[in-house]
Amino acid sequence: MSVDPYQEKVARQRYEDYSNRIGALQSANQDIATKRQLLKTALDRVDGVFQRSKTLERSIGNYDLGPQWHGDRRETFEHRKSDAYSAAGGFRACVDYVYYQLLDKIRDLDNQMNNNNGIIGDFQDILNDISTDLQKMMHQ
């Protein structure tokens, strides 16, 4: 029995098509990995700012003038200290927001990569099936 040239051609074209799709997904994963690394670096830097701002906020809140400061001077200082503490908390909240935005984006990229890897696995299974079919065609 001879090989049907049309079926062989279609099988080879399908094989090439799925190979190209796998290559495109692998390339997309490399781009995603690059973006993820940039975001991870930014996340680490933002975390450092967050930790420093938390330390500063604690330092402001814990600062005490001592007993020698009293009256209007103490009240003025305590009012300004409270304002500074609130401002530091607001700054820290903004940094916290940026941190979680970056973290969400990293998770989105991880999901994209995982989805791509799942599709790559499916396509590789299809390639194996096509390869098996081509081998059977050649041995007929």
C-alpha cells in the first residue's frame, strides 16, 4: 500500500504549524519572564521603601520630648508630631498600594505563563500524535 501524498502533506503542514505555535508561545514566555523580572525588581525596591517608611512612622510616633517640654510648646510639638505621623501613614499607604499593584501584575504574568505552558503541553501532545501518524504512513 502506498502513502497518500495529500495526507502526508497535510500532516507535515499541521506538524509545522503546531511547531511554529509552540515557538511563538515559548517566545511569549521569554518576554513575560523579562517583564516579570523587571516588576520583581521594582517590587523589591518598593518593599524597601515601605519598610523604611514604616520605621520612620514608628520613630515619629514614639518620639518624646521629655518632661522639660510643657505647655504651649509641648502642645504645638505634639500637634505637629501628629500631623507628621499622619503624613507618614498616608505615604506608607500609597507605597503599600503600589506594592500590591505590582504584585497583582506579577501574578497576572505568572498566570499567562502557566496558561502558555499548558497550551504548549497540549500542542506537544498533538505533535507526538502527528509524528506517530506520519511514521505509520511511511511504514504502510
